Amino acid sequence: MSARTSINEFPGGLETAYRATLESLAREEAVARLLRRDASLWKQDPGHQKIILNRLGWLSSPRWLESKIGELTAFASEIRSEGFTRVLLLGMGGSSLAADVLAEVMAPSPGAPTLEVLDSTDPAAIRASEASHRLDRTFFLVSSKSGRTIETLSHYRYFRARLEETGVADPARRFAAITDPGSALDRLASEEGMRRVFLNPADIGGRYSALSYFGMVPAALLGLNLKAFAESAARAAEACGDPDPARNDALRLGALLGAAARAGRDKLTLLTVPSLRPLGYWIEQLVAESTGKEGLGIVPVEGEPPGFARYYSEDRCFACLTLASEPAAELVQLGVELRQTGAPWIEIGLSRRAELAGEFYRWEVATAIAGAVLGIDPFDEPNVQESKDNTATILAQIEKTGAAPEGESRAREEDILVYASDKLWDRLTSRTPGHPSLEMLIGRLLALKRSGDYLAILAYVERTAGTESAFAQLRREIRDAIRIPVLQGYGPRFLHSIGQLYKGGPKTGIFLQITSSAPEDLPIPGSRITFGKLKLAQALGDLQALDARGKPALRLHIAGSVAQGLATIAQAVERALVAIPQT
């Protein structure tokens, strides 16, 4: 294949473990068993095997894509001919992340519409998406495997109502659905007269669906060269079927990730050139949701700003993704320094952007192999439902009482309200007279860190250039001060991505949840719930799930300006870090 994978040799016990893992996979005929869909590669019990056998359709995705090029190209031509200049995809997690990668990495072909993804319930984010382009020139993709995703259906109801309010003729014709056969969305699309329903193969799980309709309908609408994509995927599939590790990049990648995790280097730190950063979003979900269960898992650290080698803890392994046309000297130098410390280092260089298709397939195979090394089922997500169930209960309470069950805040500093479970509050405030400061509470939360832990910042705020900059600075300062991997995601987006790992993965997480008020809320048509209340219910539901599992999770609620609130939090973090012993 055109893209290359370089797996470096590294000293000591990890090199031995890696070689032993490759030998074990060869003895177990892992590649052949994967290709013949032998569920016993991962689990022996019939229950797991039944799930696995219904989730391996992605192995045929390259051939499937080749057979659909004509259909997809014709649909894209139809949409383009009607003057649409933007495609807005409404979806979450595996139903949207591949499209998000394509939207940010690949430029639309001349005359093709732009592509945007909406995966937030923040009212400001929805309002910004609506205002960024003329609605009468926007075509909508409603994307949900299950067909029941609350965010996606709420977005559909909102934009359908907005089109009707603006007097657009036949608004249903401005929507197409991507879903599984027989799903609630399949039925809804037929009942409401959507232009088209793309029924995806039901045996492809969401996070493995990049090369199915979920990723390729958006690719077609962008005017991308689907033939080049199919060829890239086919080359990857051929290489991934080779039992010889020397010729099978995915086998080596999966073996290394699995061996590293078993050796305690379970923080997969993704370093990318700027144009490929969106690929990290997709890898994060694939790896985290596939491996983060049964108290095990590979913890992807995506988007953390690069630093000096001395700031990285010894529980990390690294994957560096580069593009031939983009300078990467700083990452290459960082790799040299990290390899000198004995850190595992994986370097993947793409020759051109169209190789994304092959990269999707390579990582899917590698993740399946890593799952076999860890002895887990990489195709289920047993803990995702916990937060959803909690959210549903909270929404019912909101509908009944008009208010969310937040409880009383424990402390307040400026516009920051602090919430914590009784158990965590006792840990943070023991032997502390008077009212604890925000600085002290954050400092004591960070001081809970043990070797092998990570910090996750769970941000239920609008994603903007300002918030991206603020969180990048926070992540850098905390990592550099106490040498802890710092993850960050936006809610509810991360619930459909890395949320499974936070609940079901290693018990090494420390969580800082940041929520914000919605002074200018938006209604969800046909519901008594607003988007702001839905976002709050999702945050509280996830917090309950973390609390129930004994995970330390501190909630900071910004009651005023998000920008000012993040500045207040950053100042408290900076002061707190001074008092924490350096490691």
C-alpha cells in the first residue's frame, strides 16, 4: 500500500513482549481466523461469539465500496444539480466521525457542496451551525445506526421545523437518512418522505463503518474520488490478509498496541501533523470503544499538544501520523528523543490524503488484533448504555418537575459552582476548616494521581477556537507539571466515542467535568425538553455513571460567560499546580 507503517525496535522487556506477541498471534493463526470470521479469536462463550459474528461485515467493506461507486456518484450528482452548497450531517459517534475526518481533511471537489457535522446539543453550537450557511442551500444527512440516537433525532426535528418556518417547499426532500434496515429512523424516513434512505449492512458496527454508507455517502457528496478510495482500501485489505508480519502493517500495529497495554504502556498518544489531527478523533473512538471494557483497555490520548520528551510519563506508547506533503520535522525529532527513553513509537506516513481509506481499514484490523491480544471482545460496548439510561431518567424528572436534579453546589468562586459526590467531597476537603477554594479543590483532585493514571476533562461547552485554545493550554500545563496524560473531549460527543472506556476501562481515570449554562436556549420541536436541558441531563447522567463506579469526578459549572469561566478555572489550575510536588 502507498502509506507506510514503521514499527521501531525498542529495548528491554517491551521488545521481548512485542516479539512474543507476534509469535503467539502466528501460532494462533490470528490473521486467517480474522478473515474467516472465527469469533473464538476473541471469546469462547456463545453470547460474545453471537455478537461478534454479527459485527464483522466491515471486513468486506473494500469490495462493498467498489460495488457502490456508481450509486453514490449518481446521488451526489443529483444533489449538486439542485444547487445545494452545503451538506450538514446530523449524527453522533461512529455515524459521524468518519464524515468529520473527511470534512476537515479533504477539500470538496470544484462545484461540490461543503460538508459540516453537527454532533453537539449545546444551543450555541446549534445556532452557530444554522447561521453559518443558508438553510435553503443546505442538504441534510440524518445518520444513526440504531435509528434512536436522541441527539440526532432532536437535530432532525429542529432543522425540519426551521425549514418549514422559512417556507421551503417540500422540506422532507432536503433530508436523506443513513441507518440500519428496520430501524426507527428507517421507518421515520419513509413516513415523513425523506428523499432517500441508505440502508447500511447491519453487520457493521458503528465505529467500524467508515468505509460503508456512513462514511462514503458524505465522501460522495464532497465529490471525492471514490475509485481512489476503493483502491486504497483494497490495497490495505490485501496487505492485512498477509500472515507474514513483515508485510502486514496492521498485524504489527495491533500486536504492538496490545503488548504495550499489557506491559503498562496503555496510553496511546496520537501525534499528528495539523492536517491529520481529525483522523485522531476517529482513531480515539475506534480504539477506546473497542478495547475499553472488563477493566482493561488502551487509552487514546488525542489532541494533546506535543511537548518535550521529559514531560511524558512512562505509561505511554506513541503513534505519529504524517503526510508526505506536510512538514513534520518537530514530530520526527520528538520521536528520536522518545525512542531514546525506550518508549514504543509507531510512525505512519501517508503519501496522499486519499490514503485515508486504507488507513481506516488498517486501524480497524489493528484494533481487532489488539482486542485478541487483550482477550476482550472489540465489537461490543457494554457500558455505553449506563449514561443513556441515567440521562433518560433525568429527562423524565425534568419533564415532571421542570428542573434537573443537580443537588446543592458545594462551593462557589466567582461564576464557578462546584459539585461533587459525598465520597469525593470528603476526600477533597478532609482536615480543611472553612470554605475550600477552587484552587485547593482542583489541587487535591490532581493530587489523587497515582502512577498510571490519566486526567480527562469532560467539557459540556460549545467547541470554538477560543475553547480549543483554552483547553490546549490547560492540558499542556497540567501534563508538564505532574507528568500525567491529559485527555479532553466535548460532551455529548465524547459519550459516543471514549465514554465506554471511561466507564468500563482501566480504573485509572480522574475526571474534571465542566458544564455551562444556556442563557439563550433552543426548543426541541415536539418535546417539552430544550437542547440546553438535554445537554445538562447528559452531563449529569454521565457524572452519575462515573460516581456509581467510584471514579473521582469533580464538576465545575460555569454560570456566566464560558470564556471568563474557563479563564477562572485556568488561573485556579495554575495556582494549584505550584503546590503539587513535581514528579
